[in-house]
Amino acid sequence: MQQFYQPLADLVLSFHALIIAFITLGLILILIGGFRQWRWIANPWFRVAHLLGITIVVLQSWLGVLCPLTILEAWLRQQAGSETYQESFIQYWLQEILFYQAPLWVFAVAYTTFALLVLMAWLKFPPSFFSRDDRSSTSSSK
């Protein structure tokens, strides 16, 4: 049974990385798309999922709670007999990749700053259900 835990842990790690890519690259695409007037960046499902994702990250960091995906991955690795890490996912990988060490509050501030950028992008380039065009067409059809 142990041989199944390692691939599951890797799957959780991959899913976690995809979520991080969605949140970080999502903001970049929203900003570029907003200035280039890409219509798809106004998709409300995309924008709500993006805002919800960074909101969860910020809440976890300020409450000092590890991400459930980090906890699940560590548990799966432990079940497989592999080494685990105790820090947050991003903190661990930044330390591993960039040799960057900082107190947890630094990450909380960084996540919060990023979330504020997401909110600013939300206001500057609102989702389609908040756009000025939608409101004007709705009010003129009444």
C-alpha cells in the first residue's frame, strides 16, 4: 500500500503548483488583458475563482494555518516513508529554490500585498457582471 502514497503526494504537489500558477499568472494575465482589452479576462467565473484563491491564501497566512494541500501532501509522504516539510508550501520551495528565509509574517504581508493588487485589478478591469457596459445595457432595456 505504501507505493501508492508517493504518487498521490506528487499529484497533490502538482495540483498545488497549478493553483499557485493560476493565482500568480492569473493576475498577470488580468493586467495585460485589461490594458489590451481582452474580453475573456472579464469572465466572472475566472475572476471570482481567482479572487477566492488569493483570499484563502491571505486568510491562511494571517491565521498561521498551513494550507490543507500542504498538510495532505506531507501526510501522504509520511505514509510513503518519505521526508516531509513543516513550513508552508511556498515558504519551503522558496527556501529550496532561492535559499530565501523569512519569518511567517513576511509571507503574510507579501500575500496581502498581492491580494490588494488583485483587488485593484478587479476595480480597474471588473468582471463582466460588474462592467459599465453591462450596467448601461441592463438599465436601457428596462
